[in-house]
Amino acid sequence: MNQTSIARFITFEGIDGAGKSTHIGFVADYLRQRGVALVCSREPGGTSLGEKLRELLLHEKMHLETEALLMFASRREHIAQVIAPALARGEWVVSDRFTDASFAYQGGGRGMDLRKMEALESWVHPDLQPDLTLLFDVPLAVARARLDATRALDKFEQEQADFFAATRNEYLRRAAQFPQRFRIIDSTQSIAAIQVELAKLLDVLLENNSTSD
Ligand SMILES: Nc1ncnc2c1ncn2[C@@H]1O[C@H](COP(=O)(O)OP(=O)(O)OP(=O)(O)O)[C@@H](O)[C@H]1O
Ligand SMILES: Cc1cn([C@H]2C[C@H](O)[C@@H](COP(=O)(O)O)O2)c(=O)[nH]c1=O
């Protein structure tokens, strides 16, 4: 990430079990305690319709392009109802996943043509990109062990190692493609160590935002 950039739209990404959901509440609380008005949301979901689509997406088998289209349908609604209005009010948005997840899961994991994904992205949000994307990165075995220790697995979480290897590779490819926007977090660290790293990063962002206002 460019250290002088302003961050108001922050996305959290990573393969299932990487630990991003563990840290999103920490980031939201850290920012709120420092006077930032923000909306915390997730994809798929974030709206009433989006949460219904999430249920289908996480539990129903479907064609890979149907899956991609429904992800973008949920996103269109999320942008219209939540993200764009919040940014227009001057609030920050912290989202658990956004379009990088479609590239990683439907593109990398499922093998959908990335040109189709780019077409969907240009259609659904031609002028909107996250200012900062935190990519929680871990080896597959670590993510798998964390998931297995926690809960009943959804459709994606039940995928095999080669799916997650391809998903992770696509995340890392995008991080290399957009180095100004991505910040890779080594999620094999302890939760406490990651929070120290996140706090330092957020302090820089807050400083940049205060000097740009
Ligand atoms: N750095 C860490 N060290 C050890 N355990 C962790 C760490 N981060 C998260 N965990 C644990 O791993 C499990 C999965 O974490 P979490 O739900 O945050 O993952 P996630 O990446 O958001 O997964 P998903 O995308 O499937 O929701 C939780 O039990 C959490 O407590
Ligand atoms: C936005 C988005 C999500 N997914 C997948 C990734 C995860 O397996 C689930 C969401 O569950 P989470 O544990 O709350 O992160 O959906 C996807 O395949 N494509 C997308 O665009």
C-alpha cells in the first residue's frame, strides 16, 4: 500500500480459516474508538437480499457462472444500499470480502475465465475500488486445521486442497498486481501479534487521513 494514500473503504480477504473475521471487529473497534464513523459489513450479504443470496451461495450447488453472477448480484445491492451511501456520508466502510474474493474463488478456485470476471467488475462497480485490502495469508494446512477445530463447514469450506491452493494463488497474484492497494498479513502469527501490526497500520492511515482533510 502507498503510505500516503487515504483509506476509507477497507476490505478483508483470505482463504477460509485464514483468520480475517477474527480481526474485523478489532479493526472496527480501533477506528471507532478514534472517532471514525464506519459501517462494518460482509459479502456475500450485507443487505436483506444479499443475506438471502448468501444462504443459497453457501449451501446450494450451482453452475460456476451462476455462482459468480449471484456474488455480483449481492455486491450490486450491497454497493447501492450500504457502501456508496456510507462513503457519500463521509463514513468509512470495512467489508469482510469484496470483488477480490470473486477473482480468487470463482476465478482461481473454480477456474472461471478472468476476462468474464473483469467484465462483471466493470459493469457492477466501474468507479469503485477498495482503498486498502488486507489479505490474511496462511498455508492451506494451517487454515484447514483452524476450520476443522471450529464449526460445521459450508459449501466452500468443504472444498479440497487444490481448490484452496488455486484460490490462494489468485489472491497472491492480485496482491502482486495491485501492490498499492494490498497489504499482506502473515496470518500464521498469533492473534495478538497480528493486532499489533494492524494497530500500527491503522495509526498510519489515521494520520494520513487527518493531514488530507
Ligand atoms: N492468528 C491466529 N492464530 C490462531 N488461531 C486463529 C488465528 N486467527 C484466527 N484463528 C482461529 O481460527 C478460526 C477461524 O478464524 P476466522 O473465522 O477468523 O477465519 P476466516 O478467515 O474469517 O474464515 P472464514 O472466511 O471461513 O469465515 C477461529 O477459531 C479463530 O479463533
Ligand atoms: C464475496 C465472495 C465470497 N465467496 C466465498 C468465500 C467464502 O467461502 C464464502 C463467504 O464466507 P465467509 O466465511 O463469511 O468469508 O463465500 C466467494 O466464493 N466469492 C465471492 O465473491
